[in-house]
Amino acid sequence: MRDRVGMARYIIIALTAIATIVLFRAMHHELAAPSEETGFIKPLEAGAILASLRATEQSCDAVDTFMPLGKSNLGWDAYLARCHDGGRYVFFQNTEDGKAMIKSCAEEAELGYRCPP
């Protein structure tokens, strides 16, 4: 009888651990996906920026690094994303309005802005 109770405890602990891991992975995947309502991504991380780049059909195989460029007086945060294939993009995010925008450094150069090296 004790063996069955002990075994049941181990099974419950194992099932709880598996359910927690599955739930965590599902939540992480959901947070990295573009929001259907706004097209804007939370939280900001390399995977989220890559998902935004792919959603806007920009060419980027993987985001190697991203760095903050500052905040505009209109509440937009800007980040420079560097892709493994050499592409460089400026990612703009306005968390108050729930909006995001991406422009390549080439597009920004046409507007007079030079991306950092």
C-alpha cells in the first residue's frame, strides 16, 4: 500500500513538472508572436524583433544583436537590430499606443539618418 502511495506521489510530481514546462514554452512562444490586433511585439528581444522583420517581409536570417538608440520626444523607442546576414534595421516601438515600425538602414539613410556602425 505504501509503495502505491509513494509511486502516486512521484507520478503527480512528474506530471506537474511536465505541465509546467509545456505551459512555460507555450507562453514564451505566444509572447514572441506578433499581436494580431496591433502587429506589435512584446517583450522586446531578438526573437521578437526577428518575428517583426519576417512579418513585414524584411530579409533577415537571424538577429545577432540589437541595441537601444534612444527615445523620441513623441514616446517612440528606437533600436538598431543587426542581422547575421549583414542586414541592419531600425525598430521603432511605442508601447503607449501599441504600435511598431521597422525601417532598414538604407531607408533611413534616404531620410538623412545614418545608422550607427
